[in-house]
Amino acid sequence: MKVKMRGCLIAYLGLALSLTGCWNSRELNELAIVSGIGIDQGTKPGEYKVTFQVVIPSATATSQGANSGASPITIYTSNDHTVFGALRKTSKQASRQLFFAHTQLLVLGESIAKSGISGVLDIFERSHELRLNTAVLISRDTSAASILKVFTPQESIPSIGLSKKIQNTSNVWGENQRVDVFELINKMTGEGGFTVSGLRMIGNVEAGKKKSNLEQSDVETTITMGGQAVFKKGKLVTWIDGPEARGTDWILNKIIETNVDIDAGEQKKAVAVNVLLSRTGVKVELREGIPVFHVNVSEEGNINETKSSVDLSNTEEIIKLEEAMEKLTKAEIEQAFQAAQQTGVDYLNFGNELKRTHPNAWRTVENEWDQIFAKGTLDLKVEAYIRGTGMRLAPFMSPEK
């Protein structure tokens, strides 16, 4: 009995020793919280220029806030042949160890995007700290470092503001889509090309990185969404904007909500319809070696504004407006499809769909898919429905007689 009790006592002591605490714990006041990362081409061949946007907690506290005059962020930049090397090299500048569990944004510079981004994402899958749900954006006509230096209105931490901006415009406009690191890696390992939303700087970085930039209603320097970057084999090849970008998202079934201005009779762009629901179905088949892309779009929306004299209580008028919706949606999708074919990059996911549904047929065309895709035909069908007209049916202004 005593031997048994001794055995239990030894076991309990062993368990107690294993519960003494976290051996690798770090105190909060020893960490530098990184909210954004930017990666550009380095000054030397094969090097990365990595920029870290670090939060200053004392400057972001609500008790002090903007009145303190202190910057809510600081920027560290290092050059190295690997992202991790640049991370460690930053220790020569920072008094605290960089901490990445709260990173909101990864900005890839146009320079690194053109040379290839496959190498910069490896650390995100290996690291236990870096987040795979971090939003990814491409800087356009400027560097990623410059983007991270600019203060943004409404949000004290710029990277958080930019992350919210891409989410907001993805939800209500549809020309851009939010892509995180995990989704980007999946796209890179799939067939064909893909797109990633871009950022543009309006103004200059020298004015934007000063907090005084925000001390006016119309800021001198700001960051806005700038189309979508088209990638082929991990390298940026071109940009798409406007209807081409939104038409792309329509094909990819990425439209959450958007607005279309449609014609009402002879009055151009007179009715604003808020598209609240959009569903896209895609099927791909080969006919004598040539692909046919069947795209079916069903969308529903409400009339939110009208400058026309159309009588919304008339069913026939509603049908005409629905036909105008269908016409506009078709035009944008066709424009996006033609742009993709001219580029010679299948960033519309047709190749992946053919591979998924007809793997045997895919094997016969996969080696020359980009050329075969450019010869394909689009079979497009759009069905549009207006579900609501607001509180007014009769026109606000009577038609001129």
C-alpha cells in the first residue's frame, strides 16, 4: 500500500512540475506589436526590403489619443535575402522584439510583384505567429514602404484602416475583392492566373507620413483602392480597372453588393439599383478542343434613386428596367472576359473548373491552356430582378408633355 502511495505521489509531483508555467512566455511590455508588413525589392539583387509598421500603445490610448501629438505608429525597415532575416535584423533598430500575432495587412510592392511573389509567402505558412488570414494588397505606382508610412483618416493605425477599406469596398462596390494570405497561396498553386486588389497613393509620401496631414478636412495625401493586379505564374503582368474589374468579380461569384446605374427609356444612367444578391454559376466544356464557358448570373436589387419620370407602379416599366440591368451586367462581364483573353491569362478560374469537373478533358489541354483559353467562347445568361422600389412608386417629377 505504501509503495502504491509513493508511486502516486511521484506521479503527482511530476505533473506539478510540468504545470509551472509557459517556458517561452513573453511579457507585453517587451513586445513591439506589428500591424502591417510591406515587402519591396531590395537595393541589392536577390534582397528584400521589408517594412514593419509597429503600434505605439501609449499614443493610441483613448485618454491621450490625437491630442498627445505623438505618432501612433513607428516604421522599421531592413534589407535581407529572406523575410525572416530582415525580421531579425530589425532588432538593431527596435528596443522590443517584433510580435506578429496581430498583423492586419501585408502590402507587396509593385516591384516585387513583377519579379515574383512566391518566395515571400513561405514564412507565413511556417511561422506559428504570422497569420494566414492577413489581408494582402499590391501597391501600384509606388512602394509598399511608402503605403505603410501614410496616416489614414478615421483609423489611428493605418494598416487597420487599409484592411477595413478593402473589406468595405468589397462588400458594397465589387470592383475589388479581399484576399488573405491563405487564399493567395491556394490561388498560386491552382491553374491559370489570379487577381489581387491594388492600392494607389494620391499625393506624396512626405506629406502623408506627417500627422499634420490629418489636421484638415481634405487630406493632402491619402490611399485609395487602385484596381486589381493580374498575376501569371506568381508574377504581375497587368492591371484591370472599372468594368473589367467588376466584371471579373461577377464571373468569380465575388459580388456581395454593388450599384448599377441603368437607362430608363431615353434617359441615360437615370436609375440607381442597389444589387443586394448576385449568384454566378460556371460550367466549362470542350467542343472539338475549343472551350465553351457557360456563365449564368442571377441578381436581385432594389431601386434606391431615380432621376427619370418612369412610373414604378407599372409592371411593364419594371420589366424594362430589369432588362436594362441585364444588359449592363452582360456588358461588364463580356468586357472582363475579352480583357482576360487579350491578356492571355485565365484569371477567371475557368481552368480550375474544367479540371474539377472534367479531369480527363483537362489533361488534354493543360499544357497549352493559356492559348486554348484565348480561343474559347462565352455563353452568357443574366437574369435580373427588381425586388423593391422604395416608399415612392409614382415619379417625383411628372413627364414633360
